[in-house]
Amino acid sequence: MPKETAEDRIREKWNQRHGYVDGVSQPAKVLTENLHLLPPSGKVLDLACGLGGNALYLAENTKLSVDAWDISDVAIERVRSEAAARGLTVNAQVKNVSLLPLKPNSFNVIVVTHFLERDLAPVLIDALCPGGVLFYQTFTQTSVSDEGPSSPAMRLEDNELLKLFRPLCVRVYREEGLLGDVKQGWRDLAMLVAEKM
């Protein structure tokens, strides 16, 4: 019997999580609120797509060619099944996105939500075509709820997205922290839309 690898353990963790959830995930606000910033055509990657809310939303609302990658084969099978049920085309593949070398200039749009692998930032920048756009949304260390990862290492520091993707031209950024009335507004998360010039 082959020895279980770290990748196998990560896959099993996410297979279990995705196996317990009904339906598909909702698209991220960074995407729904900024859909007008997408190019009219090209290739998009939903990286660490989970149950595919972003990929399905893009396939339904744009003319972009949509790839969706995740380490969880359970998640990818559910994305494929939902895309087929809706009559959508999504190229969903099982891939370890943390180790995957992306080819330079290979995507017009990259979407990353609720996933943080800091070492991938330069790889994502290189993978964008000139004029390509990154849509990124994930949890921050400064929070008012217990949503998201419990480990601070898996959450963004203040303004960290701006630092990680400094070479890109920022088009939209939102992170409210604890400023003002924390019962209102955009809390626990940061969003970035940035263009490769």
C-alpha cells in the first residue's frame, strides 16, 4: 500500500468538507460587484475553485472560456455536474494549485477567493496576459466574526493584498478593518481587482 502524502491529506480534508455541503457556492462579491471590469473575451482561471460558484457565474454571465482548478476531486466532480445540468461549459480539473507552475501570459483573468498561498503571488502575476485582470478576495486577520480560517497565517494582514500584488495596477480595493460601525459594511475580508499593464 503506498504511503499517504501531504497532498493526499490535503485532498482528503477538502473532499470531506465539500462532500458535506449541499449545492454549489455563491460567487464572490469581488466578482459580482465588478463584473463590468472583465474583458469581453479571453481565458479565465478560477484557482482553488472549491464548489465552483465563481466559475459557474462566469460561464453563465460572460463569453470567457472558463477553467476551474481545485485539489479536491469531489469539488471538481460537483462543478462538472452542475455545469452540465445548467448547460454551461467549464473546464474543471483536479490540480494541486499550490505546486502547479502556471505558464506565463496564459490567462486574461484569474479569480482567487478564500485561498491564500503567498508564494503564488509572483506566479499569478506572470500567468496574467498583458492587460489581464486579477480578482482576489479572502479573509483578513482583523475581523469581527469567526468566519474563515482559525489560523492567522491563513488570513491577510492589513493591506497585504496591495503588497503581494504591487506590480499590478490597482483598479478596486476594499478592506474596512475595524473602522467605524463594525456592524455595517465590508468586514472580515479584503478584495482586490488589479490589472497587469
